[in-house]
Amino acid sequence: MKKKSRLFAAMVILFVAVSAFLACIAIYKNSHKPAVTINVYNWGEYISDGTDGALNVNEEFTKRTGIHVNYSTFSSNEALFAKLQNGGTKYDVIVPSDYMISKMIALGMLQKLNFDAIPNFSYIDDSFRGLEYDPTNEYSVPYTWGAVGIFYNKKFVSEPENKITWDILWDTKYAGKILMFDNPRDAFAISQFRLGIPLNSKNKEDWLLAAKELKSQQPLVQAYVMDQIFDKMANNEAALAPYYNGDAALLTQKNKNIGFVIPKDGTNRFVDAMCIPKNSEHFDEALAYINFMCDPTISTENINYIGYSSPETAVKNRLDNSVANGKICYPDDSYLKNTQVFTYLPDDVTSLIDSLWINVKTGEQKDPFVLIVVLIGFALVYLIILCVKKRKPTI
């Protein structure tokens, strides 16, 4: 009996020792498991990065989850699209704008999200769900929103703010002091609002009419710009410039003479949203990042830094009253009722817009069909001259 008891005790001790050994191995493996790094691709100057005493949200995400963030930026939706199409770097979270989201959905470039893993989506207001660019609300989570308006220098512009409309950008008395968007979608939108044309029209005649108006404006334009607006307006080099309301705080601080107005005759309301590309290698971690960015505490820190508007009322309520109740970042319904959101346009319409835009800015016609016809014409003339020379009698 004693031998059996000893044997049993030895077996128990062995079992416990083996279990403990296996547990130690598991703990060791987990503790030495390589940390996951996600690739996040966003607009420049569009996240709270720890400067000026602000919260570094990416570092905070790593602190809370152990997931590292490789963060890089792009300058336009088109640059983002080209990078994803090339397929070089595999991104896990991207932040495109509305119309680019709808394009990527149509081309099968985005993954459907698992909203069970994004409980903070509950903070996103109903008015930012199921919008035109993602009508089934499956592929994106709003990051920020904003509207296009007009920056004006009070030293040069005499019109009262409530009288400023898009027509002022065609006023000849401001010739040489008008800046204009250096991208076709935003520039055409201004012309379309003046003409009462829907921003997402698929009628090519509508785009020809809008281009004609932009062409008539071209002699008045000092320069077609994007970020250069900050220096030009701040240094009193221009009187008028259309741009995004999220940059109003920065620009008005740089120059106290600068005002900003959203024309009541209509404007583009844009939404930038977080998405996960089809080739993401860290789907679950990407979902965790999106959920983190929707946390009202984190989102408030982020919005305070970048200056754009939040799709979360819980965030708006935490902002300074001058911002939350101001007409720049949170314009009332009298301004928003005439807004439209960009959506993806067919390739033939997009190609036409690109061609028309080149013609607006330079007067050059880049239509390849026209170029071929011209080349054929030159070739025929050259052949005729050769034939004439051959028939000419020699002396």
C-alpha cells in the first residue's frame, strides 16, 4: 500500500511539474511575442501628435493596447488612391474623403467592418450614418467633417460678411487678388453652386458649363493653391480664397484681418472617414484603432488639436463654448441645409473633368483624340509638300 501511495504521489508531483513547466513556456512565449504594428495612412497635420502640449494619440493607443502605430501621411485623395493601387505598402487604417470612399467601395478595395468590435461607434451621430458615399454604412466610420467657405481680408474686401456669396470670386474689382483651389473637384463645386448644378452630376454638359464659368474666372485668379493659402492670406498677398472651415482658427490667428464665411447659397460638406483596405494584414488591430479614435475622450483631444468638426455630439459638448457654439466649426442649419457631399463619379466623367481642369488653368487641350487629329493633319500636309516637290520640274 505504501508503495502504491508513493507511486501515486510521484505521479501527482510529476503532473504538477509538467503543467507548471508548460505554463512557464506559454508565459515566456507570450511575453516574447513580437508586438503588432499597424500602418495608418492619414492626411498631413490631421492628428494630435503631442506638440504644443497636446496628447499624442498614437502613443496613447500603444500604451493602452500594446499595438504600435507606423503613421504616415498623404496630400490628396488621389495620392492615397494611387498608393493603394500600386500595392506596395499594405495599410491597415486609411482616412479618405467621402467621394474616394465610394470609389474604393465600388472597386472592391475596402473591407466590411465588424461593428461589434467598434462599440464606440455608438457615439457617432445618426446624421453621419448611411450617407451617400457609404449608404449601407458597412465600410467606414466618420473621423471628422467640415464645410468649404471663403476667407476674406477685411483690408481689401468691403462687402459685409452676410452679403458674401460665391459670386465675389468672379468680381473684377478683386482681379489679381483672388486665390482658387488647385484641385478640380473643389473648384468645380464652386462653379456648380453658382449655376445650380448638382455636385455629383453625371451629365457631361453640366461639367462643360461649369468649366466655362471657371475659364471666365481664370484671368482674375492670382494663383491656384492649396496649403499655400496660409502664407498668401496671412501676408496680405490676396483678398479672397476658398478653403476648408477647419483651418479658419489657424488662419484667423495668423492675421487678425482675416474673416471666414460659409456662403448661404450652398457649399460642399465633406466627411473624412476611417476605413480598412482589403489587403490589411491586421484587421482586428485596425478595428481596435478605429474604436480608440471614436472614444469621446480621445476624440476631444484630437479635435481640439486639429480644429475640424467632430461627428460626435459627446465631443462637441466637451469643446470650448466659443468653438462648439461658433458658426465656423459648427454652422447652423441655415448654412447646412444647402450643403452637398461628393460621391464617386464614373470614369468617363472623371476623365472629362481632368481634361477640362487642365484647359481652365492653362488653356491647353489635352484630349488625346484632338492631339491625334492634329498629328494626322501635319502628316498629310507634309506628304502633300513632298509630292509637290517631286513633281516640280528641274531646270
